[in-house]
Amino acid sequence: MRGKGPILIVTHDYPDPDALAAACALQHLILVKTNQEATIAFGGAVNRSENRVMVRELEIRFVSLAEIDLKTFNVICMVDTQPGTGNNSLPSDCPIDLVIDHHPLQGLTEASRWVDVRPDYGASATILFEYLKTQGGKLATKLATILFYAIASETQNLGRDWNRADREAYLSLVPLSNNRILHEITRPKSPRAYFSCFASGLRNARIYHDLLVFNLYDIEYPEIVAEIADFLLQIEGVKIILGIGRYGGEGVLSMRTSSPDLHAGKLIQSIVAGLGTAGGHGMTAGGQIRPMPASLADQQAVEKRLVERLLDQLKLLWVEPETLIAN
Ligand SMILES: [Mn+2]
């Protein structure tokens, strides 16, 4: 990259802490090695309260992908996502120079010059941590805190989809991180509208055997589906969650399971086939339905189709669902 001119780092839309941390770490590495300030960009926004505090407290700088002219960049990097996955807003014909990710390898990625995809890793932040470690030098507190929070939140403190490298990175980052900021990030204040959305998720939740499905219909921001899915996985007797919402004319799907053998990433791909894009890891996955119809009845029809496919994949018979809480 040295001497090539302006560098862009793209991550997935509505980035989570892992995507932001991987982008910041790559930006730092590029600065140290080439003395150039790379630009971080993505589609959508950062909405989840925890992530907003993280961006503010750790001074993460980024721009909206919609507002930049791609032609002004000579080098394009991608982290925590890959070309053609459907969860980033880079045009699919845009050549990518570097891809670093921990999701399963995509065919289009292989055209890039630097490809480092490690699906066995719990976090993209762990991969970038290894790059920084190899370069030597001390990690500044802010960057260490960003990386630590990314690994902690992505793996739920080494509880899901983690490997030995994640554990090593996590442990070496503990003494370097700012614990006051970490506390502020993990205990953020949220607007009242967030709690209404939670309440509608709880009221809507229906249980088929050990599968729980909830539909939030039109939502104010897409990240809320994954957050409620994480929360509902704590219900006794529930092994798998499918969360649904609608945002910007698209369906937002989130899948969570407490049994990695079910492989959420493969399951969600099989139920979304022909309706949109999806992917993920053993215990967490996400997807997009394109388009998601606007009327309530049509959204319910899409949901019914997804549930039927999912029950089929899980080899479960159709049953009348039970509601989670009495209405
Ligand atoms: Mn990630």
C-alpha cells in the first residue's frame, strides 16, 4: 500500500464492535507502516447504545459510504465482511485489494490480492490483533480497549464461537484496556423507544418445540433484531431463535442457537435461499430478505414461509406455537 495513494477501509453495514475494531486496527497498522491515514467507511449507521458509546469514548472516526466517491481511492480494503455477501454496500463490481475476515470464504474474495479469511476465529479483531502483535510496539489504551470490547462482545466473553487465538488476544488485552470506558460501554443509557421495541419482541415471541420466533415488523434500526435474539436465547427450553424485522424495505433476520451443532450460518442460508442473502457462524448468523413487503399480512406470509422451512430443516413437525408471555 505504501506510496499507492488514498486508502479506504470498508466494513459491513450497521457495523458491530468487531467490524469497527478490525477497521480501526487495520487503519492503525496502515498508519504505522505507510504513514498514511486510511478512511473507514460503511453503509447504514451505528445505532446500538453500546456501540454509540464505544464510538464516542474511543473516538472512532468514519464516513458514510454513500457520501464518498470510490474513484478517489486507489486502495480498497474490506474487514469483517467479503465481496458479494449482501451485508456491505460496496458495489459488487468494485475491485478489492485486501480482505480480512472470519466468515466462511466467498468465491468473489479470491480475486483480491491479499486474502486472510479465518472462519475458525471468533472475531476479526483477533486476526488484526495478531497483525499488530507481529509488528511489535506497545498497543495504545484506546486501540486495546476497542479490540478487547470487540472480542468480548462478539464471543460473549469467550462463551460462543471462540478459539484459542481469541482467548490469547482477550487475555493479553485485559491489562491494556481502560476499564472505566468498558463499564460505560456495557451499561449504556438507552432511549425509551428501545424498551417499547423490546416489549413488542417479548409479546410477539412464539415457541414451536425448542424454536422461538419473534417478528418486530417495522423497526427504527436494524441492530435491534440481533440484540433481542441474544436476550431471548436465555429462555429455558429454547435452543434456537429466529428474529425478524423490516427496515428500509428489506427484511432483517437474526439467528441464534445455544447448540453449535445446528450451525446457525448454514441453517439461515438454507431457509433464506431464493429470498435474499444470509451467512454466519455456528451460534450466530444474520440475513437479509430483499425486498420485504410493506403490509403486515405480507410480512406474516414471509415469516410463515421462513418458519416452515426452518421446522423442516430442524426435522420438527408443524405445531400451533405457544406464546412466550400471556397476552
Ligand atoms: Mn465479526
